[in-house]
Amino acid sequence: MQCSWKSMVLLALASIAIQYTAIRTFSAKPLSLLSSVGLAPTDGAVNCSLKDLTRLGRETAEGTDRGCSEILSHTPSLSLTSENNSKRTHILILATTRSGSSFVGQLFNQHPEVFYLFEPLYHVQLALLPRLSQSRNLAERRVMLGAARDLLRSLYNCHLKSLEGYIRPRPANHSTDKLFRRGASQSLCTRPVCEASLGPEEQSLVLTDEGECVRKCGPLNVLLAADACRAKRHAAIKTVRIPQISDLRALIEDPKLNLKVVQLVRDPRGILASRIETFRDTYRLWRLWRATGRRPHNLNLGQINTVCEDFLRSVSTGLSRPAWLRGRYMLLRYEDLARFPLQKTRELYSFLGLVLDHNVEDWIINNTRGTSDLSSRQKFTTVRDSAANAENWRVKLSFDMVAYTQTACQPLLNLLGYKTVFHPRELRNFSHSLVEDRTFLPFF
């Protein structure tokens, strides 16, 4: 079969036209295929090139035009994963109650590029196992830990709606006034999350206490909080509800999450003294022991034994430097931070690969020179004379209470460099510190 030269020309022109039309269509709507499977928004013009899209997963959208950046910022399965791998650092402060974790949390809360949450796992525990903190039942702890890990993963990916299933009463229209200690997070008390009337130059409230945030900002909109999370370069969460570092292995080994753990430890004698002062009902029998010099026969000694057992297992794992913790773990003694706050904060930020902002340094200076009187009146404050506070437990516990705690926690004391005392005079002699000079280097 033969074709005239005219037919050949017409066929060639038709082929060129079809290819041109296809290229124009794909270039004008590069996300049409993605939107068909629910990965990209379809309402409005999209200004992304095919080159930008093919580069996803290998690098961030940095360098693309503004329109493409906006599209990617609203595509969590694409943009957030890429950002995690290249920029975003997720930080977990792993601690126990009354170990100084609120203070450490503020070292990140004061940073303008960090989205900080204070104890979101409180809601998991309250919803699932209200008495878990005193439970040694392994099945109960597994239930709690499984839910806690799932929630942490969601929160680090800024899927804050996951919290709604645990908050009681359940948020209506994604709005709640029941988020635990919302006022401890600046990100939740500033624009656009806070709906308070602010002046044109104001970005946040000047708060005298945490409750003022709730009063002035009104109910928290979880969706706005998620937007605020995505707007920050890093995220930090504090928790006292994960017993051991090994409970976090699945999250730590996830390369998409880029999770780094700061394990905060404190002398268990100091933890006990602080809990006796703070949780007066729970530790009523300990106060009776201190007042009378007689240990009540029904005293729950597990309240301190559990702390030392969990600490010992967790710290032993961290200091053994398993491969899965390389570059992901740092041990921080509260006493070192209290005595050398700026130095230790710089070391902390260096480990995390973050730039220490001047707001953090200013906050440290203003919040480590308080008076002992202020600390005693406001038990949850972070304003205190930090150096004096590090060992003030030595005047708050009787020698018998100290001796018992030392016996129960001796392996932990040795591992962390806390000295034991053998006489009441030695306990009260503040010219000799009970904290050994030790350096715990981050595991790189």
C-alpha cells in the first residue's frame, strides 16, 4: 500500500499536534493524576512543574515557586515526609514525674521554630487506664504503650485530630477547652490558634499563668493547631508516661520520623522529696513517716521502687549504645542542667542539630535566678534558683527515708553518679555535693 507525499505530511503534522496537546495538558495540570487518587487538592490553579513533582521524595520543595510550595504544604503524605527526612527534627523528652521535665520542655517551647506539646499522652492514660501510673500489670502497660506510640506518630506528623478520640468530653466541631495544660505551649496561645483580640504588632499574649491562655484565647480549634504545627520547622513533646526507651524503638527506627530522644534523669531522692511536697494525698504516708520518724506499715514503697526500676532499665539500654539508638539518644541529668543551664542547653541543641535562639537563652537567664520562696509557693513553676534547687531534697527528707531510697535504688545511683550518705551530718553538709562530676556524651 502506497501513500502520497501529502498523506505523509498530514500524518506527521497530526502526530506533532497530538504530542503538543498532551504536553500542554500535563504541564498545565501536573497534579491531575495525583488528585485522582486523593493526594493533591483540586480546587484552584496549581503552579507546579513536572520537574518539581518528580523530585518529590528525594529532596524538599525548596527552590520551587510559591504555588508549588503551598500545594505541597497541604499534602501531608508527600510534603511532610520529605520535610522530615531533610529538615524537620522531632524531639521527645523522656522523663518521670517531678524530674525537671517542665523546665526542659520550656527550652524548646521558647524557640520560635519549635511546635511544643506538654504531656499529650495524659489524655491516652486518662481515657484508657486511669490508674496505669501505679499499675505493674504488663498487659495494661502494653495497651497504653501501643496507643501512646500511635498517637505520638500522628502528632509528630501534625495529625492533631488523633487527639480528639482521647479528650473527654470529645471535641465538638474540632473545638475543645479540655486539652491538658494547653497554656504550657506557646504555639497554642499565639496566632492563628489563639482567637484573642491582639494588636497589629502582637503575635502572642503576655501570660501571667497558663489559665490565662484558656481564658483569653477561648476553646482550642484542633485544626488550627495542626496548621500551626505544620508551620514550624521542628516539633517537641514532653512525656512522663513512657517507662523505658525500649518502648520507643519502633518510632526511633522509623527513618521518616527522624525522632531524637532526650532522656532526663534525676536523683531519685530528689524525685521522692518533690513528689511528697506536690502530691500530698498520694504521698500522705511518706509525710507521716517524715513527721513521726516511724515508717507506716502500709506505706507503698513501690512508689519509689518503680521509678528506680524503670530508670535503671532505660538508662542501661541507652548507655549500652545499641545500633538503633545511634544519633538518636542523649542522657541529661537534671542536676547538671540546674547547675550549668546555658552550657547544657547548648550541648542539647548541638546534639539535636538545632540553632539555639536568643529567646531560649533569655528565658534561661530569667528563669534560673528565682528565689527559693517562689519555688515553694508555686510548685509547678519553672522560675527558681536552679543551682540551689538541685540538691534541696537534702533538707526535705529524713535520714531514714534517704537510707531506704539509697538501698532500693543503689544500682541506679551508681550508674548515674549520685553519691550515697551514711550519716545525718553528711546528708546536711552542703559543702560537699552528692552529684559526681560525670560527662554523659550523646551517642553519635
